Amino acid sequence: MKNFFKFSFLGLLGVFCAACTASTLPSLFGQPADPANRHSWSPASEKALQFRRNRQKELDAVAKRIETLFLINENIAGEEARLLASLHTFDPKLGSMEEQVKQKIAKVGRDFSQVAAELAKAEIAGKSLETAITKFKNYKPPKKFSTDQYTAAVELFKRGKYQKSIDRFQKILKRKPPRFLEDNIHFGIASAYYKLNQLEQAAGQYKIITEKYPVGDKWPASYVMLGLIYDSLNEKSKALYFIESALEKNLQEPSRRLLEHLLTVIQEEEPDVSS
């Protein structure tokens, strides 16, 4: 388990937060704050434009690094998931679990006997029998989680089918996946929203990770992405808040350096247009 968290942090965090180029976002905020100045515009100096280009390049590099780190070890994540699933067979609690399973099987047997009795009564009723049989035949047991479903959702993300990836991840959440994969799934949803430029939805998923999974391996990258998102939305104070909040926590050195670099980039002031 230690190896899983050690490697999957740098591995699993990358694929889902692949760097969505933020260069298209500033157009969303291009309207002047004062309606009286709506038709006035002062072109930025070459120095200011160069600053913006350099700053955007730094921000894109941060997001791209997260994606790259995740993609490198994605296969390891799948193997770790399968290994951890197989280790359950050696769980010391297996004895008590087996007893619980036996009790549930016995209950199912009793329930089945009761259903059989009801069917016998339904034979007399005629139409009631037909209704009961139809319901019985149409019954479909709830689908269970499998690592193949998770792998398929990740593959959709890799192929750029972000909305389908979101839909698949959300279905997986309803199938009670292992606790250690829940933050990965939320991270996948958030990263797909980020790729679709649906930044508010992406931020909502990243916040779930920072609030519900503080001991997982996705919260450092989630703080990074929240900083990138709110900086893109021109909400600099929020961006700084999330980055500084993360730096107050116990971080591994690569994550700390990445957050400190992002903090420096966001705090850097743009040169005066008139200069």
C-alpha cells in the first residue's frame, strides 16, 4: 500500500489534469469594468505582451507537467488496483466476512423460498402469476465495479472524448468503487471538465478532493489546478488562497516546488501598459 501511494501520486495525478491551454480564457474577461469606457482601449506595450506570453507559458508548463507525471505511471496504477483487490483474499477479517456472506446467502435462500410460495399462490390467481413471472424475468442485479470500467474511462479521456469520460466516471461512482480510487475518479471528472473549459464544474470536483480525501494522493495536484483555474478566471485572490493553503500542509518535495513556482508566477505583476 505504501508503494501504491508513493508512486501513484506522481503517476496518477497527471492524466486527468492535462494542461488545457488557458490562452482562450482571457477573452471571457475582456469587457471593461466601467461601461463608460466600453469603447476606449489602450494597447499593451510590447513589454507587457511579452510578460503575458511568458507568464502563460509558465502556467501551461505547470499543468502539462501534472498530466505528464500521471501518464508515465498510468499502467502502474491499474496494476496496483488489481493487486490491492487480490490482497483482500488474505485479509485477516476474512473469517468474519465469510460468516456474513453465509448469513446473507441463507437470507437469500429464505427470500427465494418465500418468492416460490408467492408464485404458487399466483398460479391460482392466473393473471397474478403472469405478472410475478414477468417481474422475476426482468429483474437485473445491480452492476458491480470493476477495474476495466475505470480503465475504459481513463482511455476515453486519453482519446479526447472528455464528455464520454465524465459520463463513464460518474457511472463508476454509483457502483461503489474502492475508497482508494474515489479521489482518482473525481480527479478524472474534474480534469475532463477542465479540458472542456467548464472551469466552475472542474473547480467543484477538485474541491471535493481537497475536502473529502485529505490523505489521498490527488489533493496536492487538486490545489495546483484550483490555483490555475481561478487565475484563469481572473480571481487572483482565490488562486492565491488555495495555493497558500496547500503550502501549509505536509507536502512531498516535488509537489511543494511545483506549488511554490505557481505561486511566484501568479504573484508576479504585469508591467505597466504605459511603460
